[in-house]
Amino acid sequence: MKARHKRFAMIGIAGIALAIAATLVLNAFQKNLVFFFSPTQVAAKEAPEGRSFRVGGLVEVGSVKRQPDGVTVNFIVTDTAHSIPVSYHGVLPDLFKEGKGVVTQGKLDSKGVFVASEVLAKHDENYMPPEAADAVKKANAKGGAPAEQAQADLPGQRTLVTR
């Protein structure tokens, strides 16, 4: 084999190896990609079926029900326009409370209950995840509440409202 043919073979092998590596990386990235959806988007069937995603909003006051096993907790996440029931088996974060912001990761089951594999609570009294805050603001604005009222419903969130 001539040196020229060897170079072409090496370039071809390197190209194939690069294509295989890129395919594996992109496949792993796609499997681990998790999107955020509000309860309104989940109710509108915009969330993926059979794939893991995140739902965020406020924990509805009076909705937290602990099961007798001491580990399973059922609660409702709302963006004030729509609500979605959530079931979580595990230890909740210390900062998890009714009426506070939360983001849960998991899948919808066949009954429409979001089965969470992870629950993330706010990290201080003035924080709400940006995605959850945006979802609550949009839901309040669509429901006819004025922008100032929608903003007032979010503790610790400040924006400049121009008229």
C-alpha cells in the first residue's frame, strides 16, 4: 500500500471514530436532557409522555398528605391556573413547605399523577426558581389578574412595572 493510500485510510478511520463518538455523546446528552413545564403546560398535554421532565410551581396549601409508611408524600403543585397532583417516595428537603416554591422531577403515570423521583425546594425565604416564578406570573396574567397583582403574589420577587 502506498503512503498516500495509508493516509486516506487513516483519515477515513479517524472520521468514522469521530462520527461514532459524536453519536454516543449526543445520545447520552439527549437521554439526560430534562425540560421544565408548568402545571398549565402539563394540563395542555405539552409535556412529553414516557420521558422524565420537571414541573414547578407552588405547593398548594392544605394539599400535603403523608402516607402511613412515613416515606410517601402526596401533594399538589399549582401555578394558580392549573394544578397537578404529585406523589413522591423519599425524604423531602427540610425547606419543603405548603405555599412555597418547588420543582419536582419525574414522569406522569397513566392516571395523570406526576410521580416524582426528585423534589427541589427553595433555598431561602425569598427565592423561587426562575422557571416556577415565570410560570406563576404567566398563569396569573392569563387569569385576568393585573400584572401588579401577579407580581404581588410572588414573595421576594421584584420587577419594574411601567405604565
